[in-house]
Amino acid sequence: MGKAALRFREERPDVELVGFGARAGLPEDFPFPVEDTSPPTGDPMDTDLSAGHASLEAIRRGVELCLQGEADALVTGPVHKPSLHAAGARFPGQTELLQALTGVPRTGMLMATETCRLGGPLRILLATTHLALRDVPALLTSGLLVDQVLLLDRSLKEGWGLATPRLALCGLNPHASDGGLFGDEEARILAPAVERLRGLGVAVEGPFPADTVFLRQLEGKADAVVVPYHDVGMAVFKTLSFGEGVNVTLGLPFLRTSPDHGTAFDLAGRGKADASSTLSALRLAMRIGTRHRKAGNI
């Protein structure tokens, strides 16, 4: 995080940064303030209860600053989920934790990059996030899809400035069930959601098979793809954007971004970590954070 923040500071010296985390090892003349929330050991490999409390406190302080109007956006780093759980934050991920801290009724997880490896942008909304695959069919409802797509539609309008976002919905089953041969969720859940959304003025099409739906965005026929479960979207996203991808939380009263990778403890303290994704998260926060603040929330 520090490496990316320093590079971003060089790019945008006009932007005010404040950090929360470990101050150990930072020079006295570090170019922006960092509030120390580190565990007593100051060890980046400390994954016990104290580290969980430190991570949780850093997130809470960042949320407080944004809710008080003192910051336009929150950029978080990867967290060690078992440590957060040990500290009492028993959420599947930071998205769900941020929803609880802000009290919003719903959030969305949008994975975004403006420069994927095949050229052009790639944006993928995960309609369901961190849960077992066997639980997806029971939780995937037309109402959930409508709520998630409305969040995405509003975000692309207010954050990215797209007048009429074109959205593509990915099917749940192989070949989008091939007319009911491999499940009925497309006809029973996904298609009715598309019909309701069109009635609300949303430019959404589908459901399309998972093996072709992403081509619609890569060919410029869609501005974002909505997928029914985590891995069908993340496998494509990380393959095409790893190192540049950004996780954007939709539905909060402020903009939140983060890198699209985990903690990588095997690289801690070795000076080999790649800061590109965090730098992308900072750049995207700068690009749409102020616009988001003016609009109200994404």
C-alpha cells in the first residue's frame, strides 16, 4: 500500500492522502500522515487477534472519515479474513463489513479495469459474492438481480459518466440452460429479472452463456457484465486484468476501492510485492470519487 501511495503522491501532489496502518519503518518525513493502528508487535506476519483488531480499526477509521465528509473515497488494502473473524468481524469479506459499518440496505461488488490485457475496459458485477457454490441457486432471485443491476446502472451513470449503460447478464447454467435442458433458472429467475429491469428503463440483455457473454464487452457491445456467482466472473477478470484490476463497492455513501488480490504474506517484507493494482485503485478513486460525492452515493 505504501509503495502505491507514494507513486500516486508523485502523480497527484494536489490530492490529500491520509493513511491508517503500521507506522513502523516509515521515515519521519513520510509525505502524508499515517495513523498507527498496527498490532503491538508491528510484525506484518502477525495474523493473530491483535492483527485482526488493527485491520478492523483501520477500516473503521477510514469509514468514519468518509461518513464525516472529511474524505471523498476510501481505498483499502487486502485483509487476512481469519484475523478479522478472530477480532469479531465475522463477515465473508470487506464488502459485507462495510455494509454493516455504514448501515446501507445493500451493496454490490464491481470488478473494474479500464485497460484489460485484450484492450479496452472490463467491468464485471458479482450478483452473489463469497458463498459456497451449492448455496448460489437458492439465493439467486429475480429481486436480487434487479437490486444489483440497478446499483450497477446508477454507478455507471454517476461514477463513470455513461448516459445509458449497456449491460449483459450471464447465465447460471451451461449454455444458459440451452432452452431448459440444463436447469430452469434462466427461464424462472434470470429472464424475469431482465424483463423487470427493461420496464424500469435499464438497457440490459440476456441471459447469455458464460462462455460468450464477456465477448460482448470486449467487442464494445456492452459496458459491463453481470454474473450470478463469484468464480465465473473472477476467473475471467483476473486472467485479463491481474495487476491492474480494482474492486469497487457499490451502494455505500462514499466510494470504496481496493486491489483485486489477497494479502500475499509470502512476499511481506521482501520488497517484491507488485503495487500496480493498489495504484489502479487509487487512480480510480481519484477519477470518480469526487463525482460520486456530488451525486450522493454509488
